[in-house]
Amino acid sequence: MRVVAPDLELWLTKHVRALAAAENKIADVSNKEPSTLAVPLKKPLIVIRVDPGARLSPVTFDISIGASVLAGSKQNESPAKDLARWLAGILHDDALPLVEGSPIAFVNWDGCTSPATVIDQLDVSRQYLTAQYVVSGSW
């Protein structure tokens, strides 16, 4: 049986974008940083990327994601830290498997990290966090 892993990056960016709009969080949500990224940012930026993972069974995959939140400045980290904590609440939510259309079968707590400051060359606060999931493929 040919099973294809889901496009978790696409699903998560759409999910986070929809929640941001519903909760009045002003941010761009993407899977890539713009090549023309310059500060000050017009609005905060959330970037979600998928790391390679192992196949666990004929229909499930172990997939980790990394998420960056860019906002504010090195001297004003609050906007980035606040948004990153909000994002961690979404990405670490054990109810993700219950969201309509979700490919996530299980949130693996061992792969979920809280936001941490990462040094950036630009004068922007960058927060980074991870999440890990077992996801279902399709055939």
C-alpha cells in the first residue's frame, strides 16, 4: 500500500492563520521567511517549518516542526515573546487531533519545547519553539 505523509506545514500554517484572524492576532503566517525581510517589521511574522521524521507504521509518521516568531526588537522582546507563547499554546494543544481536517493523531510532549530567544543579525526579537506529532498519511 502506497501511503503519503500529509503536508503538515501547509495544514499548520492555515490553522494558525485562521486562529490568528479569529483571535485578532496581527501577524503574517508563512512557511518561509521573505527574502526581503527588513526591520522594522510591518507586523509580526510566524514561520512554521517541518523537519524530517521517521515512519512509525504503514500509515503513521513522526514529524517535528520548528516555529519562529519575529517581532519587536532586541531591546523590546515583549511582542515576540507574547506571540510565541500564544503560538506554543496552539502547537502544543492536545486537542489538535480533534480539529476538522487535522492529520495529527497524537501530540508527542517529548518534542514540544517552550519559546526561547534566538540571536538574529537583524534588530528583531526572534523566538523559536518546537512541536512533535504523530501524523496519519493517506493513500
